[in-house]
Amino acid sequence: MDLFSPKAAPAEWLVIATAVAALAVTVPRRVWLVARNAITIAHEGGHGLVALATGRRLEAIRLHSDTSGLTVTRGRPTGIGVVLTLAAGYTAAPLLGLGGAALLGAGLVTLLLWIATALLLAMLVMVRNAYGVLTVLLTGTAFVLVSWLTGPEVQSLFAYAVVWFLLLGGVRPTFELQSKRRHGGAPDSDADQLSRLTHVHPGVWLFFFHAVSICSLIGGGRWLLGF
């Protein structure tokens, strides 16, 4: 299997169809409450990956059925490492989508699928609750089955749908967090923890999360549509 062999992009109408499919699981609330589990995997995985990259010790990752999650790390309670780790959560899904769009723009469908599988397997090692293990295992299994049992056309459509979902689904959580904070909820959100660490107002961090997700959607969308 050649991971670096470019594959032709699907027809434009199929790319648009995968975007519509991603919207269909992002916009309706009932469907989103299930689909959001995948965004939570990216969110907590982002915390964990950046924690390791900045020299912190990753203790555990937990994913819950209400689509919340928790990543436990050890290290200095202040400093750039913990700031980057906290900032990685809400930006993880959009940036993963942007990276995925870049790979798809280069035709590297197989490489994208295997990178995603490898990341999920690495995360599975650190998950410490049954629901989290089940969620990550099912998601990883989907990638493995598509990679091994389907042809190039199906693999390509699956990859495009996943990347569109990361880009589109990565926008919604920050709006949800903003709404919760407006009504007095989520006092210990990533934005609030970052505010306490950096003495920067939580609204500025929310703006940062919005900027990353929206810019990633615009940039990734252009790559996926071949603009």
C-alpha cells in the first residue's frame, strides 16, 4: 500500500455532497449530540498531544456520554506548556480538519486515513474509562475497515466527509461554550482557565477559538473545493 501515491479528487458535486452530509450531522441538535463525540475525541486528543509536545506528563484521558471530556496532565501549574495545552482543545478539530484538507488537496487520501488511525490508536492507550475506550475504538475501527475493505472511491468520499465534519463541527463548540458562559455556566472552561493563567479576559480566548475555527473552515474549504 503506497501511502504517498496521490489519488484523483472526486467530482466537485461529490465533494459538495460530502460537505452537505457533514452539515447534516452538525446542525440538527439531536444528531449533533451523538456526532459531537468525535469532536470531543479531537478536543481531548489535542490537549494530550500538545501536553506531550511541551514536556508535560499525560496521565489520563476520559470521554463521557454527555460529550464532555477530561485530560489530566502533570507539570508546572503555570508557563507556556500549560497555556498551549489548554489552548489546544477547542482548536484541535479545526486544525486537524485544515491539515486533512491539505492532504486531500494533494491527493494523499491513504496517508490521511492511516495518520488518523494511528492518532486514534495512540489516544486509546491513554483513555481511562469504558465509554471513552468504546468511543475511540469504534471510531478507529471505522477508519480501519474503510482503509482495508473499500476501494479508492469510497475511501476518498469517507475522507472528505470526515474532514468536512472536523471543519464544520469544529466551529460549533465555541459558540456553545459562549452561550453557556453567557448564562453563567462552564466557570472552569478552557477559556476561563486560560484567563486565570494569562490574565487575559476569557472573551479574548473565545475570540481566538472562533478565529482559528472559522479561518480553518475557510482555508480548508478552499482546498477541498480546489480553489
